[in-house]
Amino acid sequence: MSFFSFTRHEASKPAEFGRVASAEERGILDLGIIAGSGRYPLLLAQAARKAGVKRIVVAAFTGETDPAMEELADICMWMRVGQLGKMITFFKQCGAKGAIMAGQIAPSNLFNLRPDMKALLLLAKLKERNAESIFGAIGNELAAAGTQLLDATSFMEDSMPGPGLIAGPGLPRRSRMDVDYGYRIAKEVSRLDIGQTVVVKKGTVLAVEGFEGTDATIARGGKLGRDEGSVIVKVSKPKQDMRFDVPVIGPRTMESARAAGISVVACEARKTLLLDKDEIARLAAQHSITVYAVGDEALTEPASN
């Protein structure tokens, strides 16, 4: 039986997932992947193949990208983080008309960046150096060379939940209040470009995500929460550029939540990618963690007792 065959809870209807358009429908038969760390690039490559992509070319980064990407790619070029000119030339020579950014780059690599001349010129033009400005500028450079940067969720729409229960137990009333509150706080924090995740317990914000990332934020919030009952809420930025830095929840998030004694993992509906959905559901069931997608519709639903 699928882990997504839920018994309907009076307060938590099951979330519905999106539809994946075929490669032919998208007009993308050759795909470039800018592959950071983690399983996201691997899952993207598999999803793209399933949707009918004929050829995948991968820009892989030393010390970041999983070597298993080579097995899923038709062509894989390894480079340092910061070799923008090499990446642009690679995609142009391969004839990739569309590319997707997937995965993360470790903060230590961002601080130890050794940019090539192309990247140096790009950085020199930026007034602010945050994810949105840097990745947006990279997208512009790729476009100028003939490669359009596609939404990071392309070919993975069936991993983006609508509002409602995703996995685990139904959402209790107290937790629902914390989810709603955390959603509002996280939206404001993300608007200020500080982070996209908060940890809340009984109406109190325990942790706000900074540069350290989601897992460290969860650990910090869980330590302050001391025992079960804390809630994680992860959201997109206002006017989120879906080409990069989209909210992601995966098995590692669930393991971090378990270790921190978190009871609820909440995310923004229709804007969050769930990586390894079945594994998320298995972990949610095993550790009695509610996974819930928050949307405008979900915020108006009554909570359970």
C-alpha cells in the first residue's frame, strides 16, 4: 500500500499534487542541469528522463555534486564553484536551450569562491550579493549565450503539494495555531531576505533561519523547545523567483526534525518541493511527525481537538 493512502482526518484533508508536463509539451528535449549537492539533482534527472527528455548535460561541481550524476547524464563536465565562463561555454557547446539549477552549494564554498573572470565581472556589477541577485545575474548571462534558466521545479511538479495533510497524524488545534503564526512570521523574515524557516512552540518563535541553513535552525529551535511540540514552518519568498532557491523538504529535513523533537513540519503549498515523497511519508509515520502544506485555503480550515 502506498504511504500516501491516508485515512481522512476531519481537520486535515490530504494534499493534492501537481501534474508533470512532458518534455515534448515543454519543448525541452535537451536539458542542462546545474548540479549542486544532495539528491535533488539526481531526482530531477530521473524525473526529466521519465518525462521524455532525450539528452541531459550536467555542470557538476567538485566537492559538491554527487558523482552518481555522471551515470544519469549523457555529458558531465566537472568544474569549480565560480567557473561561470566554463559553465556557459559548456552549455552553449552542448546546445542546451534550457537549464535547471538543482541542489545546494555549501556556505564554506561560497566564502572560498575562486571566481573566473566572467564571474568576477558579474559580481562587480551587483550592488547586493544575495541568492536572488547572484543567481538572477547568472540566469541573465546564460540567456545571453542561448540557454534559458528554467523553473527549478520543472519536471517535478508532482512533488509540489497543494494545501492539506501530506503525511503523518492529523494536525492538532494547538499545532495549527503555531503553524498559522509561524507562516506569518516566516513570510516576513523571507521578505527581509534573512531566511525561509522558523521554529515555533506555543506561540513563541524559538529560531529563525539565517545563513546556517534549515537543518541547523531546526536543531537550535529543538534544543530551546526541549521536548515534543515544536513546529517548523518553511515558506517561499514573496514574489519568489521559481528558477532558484525554492523551498525544499526531504528525508534529511525529517531526520533533523526527529532528532530535535519536532512534532510538525509545515511548508507553503504549491511552492515547496518534496524530495523522496514516499520516504518522507515513511519517516512521518515512523516518528509520528505531521507534514502539512499551508495555503490560503488551509489557513481557513477548522483545527482538530
